[in-house]
Amino acid sequence: MISKRCDNCEVLIEVDDDSAGQKVACPECGDINRIPAAPVAGVVKERASGDRATAAGFPPDSGPEERVAVFRPAMLRARPLTFLGVSLAMLAGVAGVVYFGLINTHQLGMIASLVVVLAGVGVMVVWKIKTLAEGLEITNKRSIARRGLLSKATSEVLHDNIRNIQITQTMWQRVWGVGKMGISSAGQDGLEIDIKNLPRPDKIREMIDLYRPL
């Protein structure tokens, strides 16, 4: 049996040894993950005893660089009231299109309802693009902040050099499990990585700490 954490949602995926090297969909989020080759049992025990990351089910600290997980800013949990408001406006617009278009024909009312639907869709699409344009990638060697879709900007910190990890959450953000994360290294005074509205920031910090020399 081979175990691997999902690159997207961190759910533990367990498959038979025959699936080694193949791509498997996560049962939780559907993200496609490549299953690593099954290591020798003795090597697993040796790594687990001296490598906190391996013991927790993540790629080992030693060896070549491997992607552990990628986190992007949340939408619903970051701004639940805005998300709910836009969603309700879209539903109202759809209801208006149906009512004024099929039940009580009124051209102006149907056009106004259609505009509301299109505006809601536009807001959601722009919002989604913004979340896709920013993310925090965790490997077994470093943390990398990426921004931009067409243009790219990156900032990275080696886990061995991390001096401080800051998590900032309001009471509302703690309830919804999102927050702002800042990471700085020993060679810099300010934050080299600073990303808002990350989901489960405490879990992200725990994952990074597995690769830090604590």
C-alpha cells in the first residue's frame, strides 16, 4: 500500500503498490496526483524515524526537490457575505429572466434581470482569476509565492533559512479558517512572502515546520 498527501487538499490518498508511478484522482477534491514509486519497507522505517515530514506522510526532507502542496486564496471563506450576496443576486436575476421572459412577458424587466446575471457572472469570474493568479507553493526545500497569470512574479524562502512565520487573523477569519501569512528569512528584515486569505494557515505553518530545522 502506498500513501500520499493530495497536492491540493492534503487528504491522504492510499492506493495499491500496482499504482506506483501512475496518476490518481483525489477522492476528496478530484485533483490529479502522481503516485510515487513504492520505497523499500526498511527505507521507510529509517526515514520515518529521522525525518518528521516522512513520518507525517509528506515527501522526505532529503533528496531531490518535490512539490508538497499548493495553496491559493480562498473565495467563499475569505468573503462569505460578498460571495452570498453575489450568488443571491445571480439567482434573483435568473428568476427574473424566467418570470419576465416566460410567465409575465416584459422586455425591459427581462433585460434588467439578464444584466444582473451577467454582472454576477463577471464578478465571480474576475474574482476566481485573481485567486488563480496568486498562490503559495510548498516544496520539501522552500516556500514560493507566485503572482500573476500572464506576467509572473515570485518570491521564495528556503526552509532552512526561515526566521519567522506570521499568521494574522481577525475573529471572523478564525471562524472561517482563513488568514494572512507572512514568511521572512534570517537574511531579511521585512517579509519576503506575504499572502492574504490563505485557507487553514495554521496547517500550512505546521507543514512548513516539518522541513524547518527546529
